[in-house]
Amino acid sequence: MTEEAILYYADNPVDFVEDIVQACPDDNQKAILRSVVAEPMTSVRSGHGIGKSAVESWAILWFLCTRPFPKIPCTAPTQHQLFDILWAEASKWIRNAPALGKDLIWTREKIYMRGHPEEWFAVARTATNPDALQGFHAEHVLFIIDEASGVKDIVFEPILGALSTDGAKLLMCGNPTRLYGFFYDSHHKNRASYNALHVDGRASARVDQKFIDKIIRMFGVDSDVFRIRIAGEFPKAEPDSFIALEWCVAAAKLRIQTENTRIDIGIDVARYGDDSSVLYPLFDKCRSEEPEIYHHNRTTEISGYAVQMIQRYAMRYPDTRVYRIKVDCDGLGVGVYDNLYDMQEQIVENIWRERCMRMGLDPDKHADHLDCLEVPKIDLEIVECHFGGAGGKVRADDPIEYSNSTGLMWGAVRQALQDGHLQLADNDGLIGQLSSRKYIVNKDGRIELERKEAMKKRGISSPDMADALALAMYDPQGWELYI
């Protein structure tokens, strides 16, 4: 660019983006860019998908090209957010604009002006290191903080010192996930120090209406998920209930007819104290029978109760072949799992023998008898489960992820209840447990269920029956909500 063009674009970032970067910012993105040039500190809270990463990358390129020897430290809570999203976005726009590609060199961690790698650059530093943004001093400094709600306050401390320099600027954007911290304060008690902008996803042409509709259908317009991911508002002071009471009440009134092709039994194990051990039977992933609850029992006893339940159902439903026994193995349940796993072949054999004898056949004497050979053996599998495992999505097309496997398990139950595809046992204790657990949207934008310790502090007992149901719904090898 000519000197005259540089002087013009220095105060006109929107024109720079349109003319040089060859992008088309929308009205919200234009407002953010204009705020960066006009204000020392800009804080943007928004819903998901409004183009935050794009506008941040444009601000990086604009500042690099219109200031001499600038420094642009950039950070985000995770390497994924920083490198795979923000830094990759900047790379894309450099490739798409030939004028930029001649002067700007992009590397994995730095974008710099050709010939000045140590003096004229933007650099990516993850916010996991408290010193990530220390030591950046220059006449022209621009701090970029992506997903700022998830960045620890200690990371912001060196920024405040650097911003005392005339010409230093700050742009931070994010989903407003937390009710405390540097980002929260920039929209509340420290608002006077910032140009605090708000972008509602419903007012952005970049946000797919189908995404909005699905969030509303799954969680409702009064939920924190909608507030954070769509409306760009901070969560309510009181966390939301994860499962609506009315869904549970309706599910207890359902009478779903099943073919009984498969029986899943979730086993949540407790030994002593106030918690209970629960065996929850679920038919074809959609019809519950009354759970069995035991107090103050050894793991060997719970294993025995499980064997009795399997044998009882095997006799009651002779055509049912598939049995999946899901045991929580994060604590005491590992003993139950080991016992059942060791007895697996014996259980199958004993059930087969019992079925033969009910037909008047002695399997010891008539093992080769045609009728005896046609007596089917059950397909039994003892499944090791972990509430503390990795998170993800219940369905591939879901707009929200869960932070761990507890959320995934409960999320499957929630989805089935919301869709009306799960008949619950008519048990007030179960309904109370399911409808009492709360959740938050964490700093990474994932759903995180309330911990049991927090529930007990609120005077709510451990959700043992609900956990056992969640285990029964769970398939570690792949999510199949309904058969």
C-alpha cells in the first residue's frame, strides 16, 4: 500500500477489510472494528456463530498493516480455540488476499511483516500460562482475547499495565459463560472503562435459524444454554434444572409396548452411608420397570442381586436374547463388575440349563437332544462404565456438547424424555432425582452437570436411581438412544 493508503486505512478498518482483505463484514462486525479504532478497550459478548473469530483475525491483519512495528499478543483458553480456529482464520484471509500474502508471513505461532520477525508481529499464546501476555511493549500494541469468559483473571493482569501506554488497545470477545471474572466485570462494574458491545445471535445473518430453533426445542428460551449460545447474555444467578419435571411426570404415565428384544440393567453401586445401590432394568431402551434399591450391602451381595435379576427376567421373557449389564466402575462398582465378569459364562450356562429343565429335559443326559440344542443361550455382556469419562455429543448433529460422560449419559435420558420415547418407573424418588439436578454452561461452552457434592449441600440426596437409569441407557461403543 502507498503511504497515503496506509494513513487512510489506519482510521478506517472496515474499508481495509473490504478493500484489502476482500471480505464482507456484516453490521455487527463493522461495529466491532470501528470500536477497536475509536476506543482503547472493546469487550464483546455474543451468541455462538456471529463471526467473532473472523473479525478478530481482520483486526490482527489491519493492525499489522497500518501501524509501524506493532505487537499483537493473542490468546484463548485452549489451544484448539487459539490455533485451530483463530489462527487458522487469519491464515485463510492472508491466502485469499494477494496483497497481504506479499508482506505478511504466517507461521504456526506468529504472523509477521516480511523482514521483521522480531519487531513487527502478531503472536499466539495459550492462556493456560499466567505469563502468556507478559513483556509486550511497543508504541502500538493490540491485545486479542478470544473466548474471554474462559480466560483466568491472572492472565489479564499484565494487560492492564500495558494498556497504560498511549496507543495500546484491547479487543476481547466471547460467549458470556461465567458470572464472575475480568470479562464479566467489563460488562458490569467496570463497564465505564470499556466500549461493551452485545451481539444477539438472532440479530446476526450468520447464525443459522435451524441452529436457533434446535437450541430452543432442546432447552427452551428461558434456559442458560439459550442465553449464552444464542442471546449472548450471561447465565442466570441460579443454575437451570437439567431435566424438566413435567417431562418426568409425563414419562411415568406412558405405557410403551416393547418387543423385549433387549434388556439393559444399570447398576449404580454404593456400600455404606446415605447412598443406595440401585439396579435399574430397561427394556429396548424405552420401557422401565421398577428399580431395585439396596442399602448397606457388600459388593458381593449386589453382584448376587444382579444375577437374580438376570435369571428372573430370563425365565419371564424366554424370547429375550440380549442382556447388557452396565456397571459404574469409578468407585466401589469395580468389585461388582469383576464379580459379574468372572461369572458371565456360568450365568449363561445356568440360565440355559434351567430353560432346558423347564422343557422336561435334563441337560446332563440330553445335551445332544434336538429340543435341548434348540434352547437358545442368552447373549450376556457385562459392560464397564465410567461417569468420569470423556464427553461429547449425544447425537452427531446436536448443537451442544457435554463436558464428560456423566453429561452424555444423563443427556441421553434427557433427550428420550423430551421426545416422549422413554417410559419411567412411576417412582416419586426417581422423578425427584431426575428433575433436581442442575447444570451450567462451562467456560468452554459445554454443558456440565452439578456435582453430587453440590447437590448434597442443597439438601438433595445422591441421584442413585437416576444414575442407574443413565447407565442403562448408555452404550460406550456408540450412542443408540432407541432400538
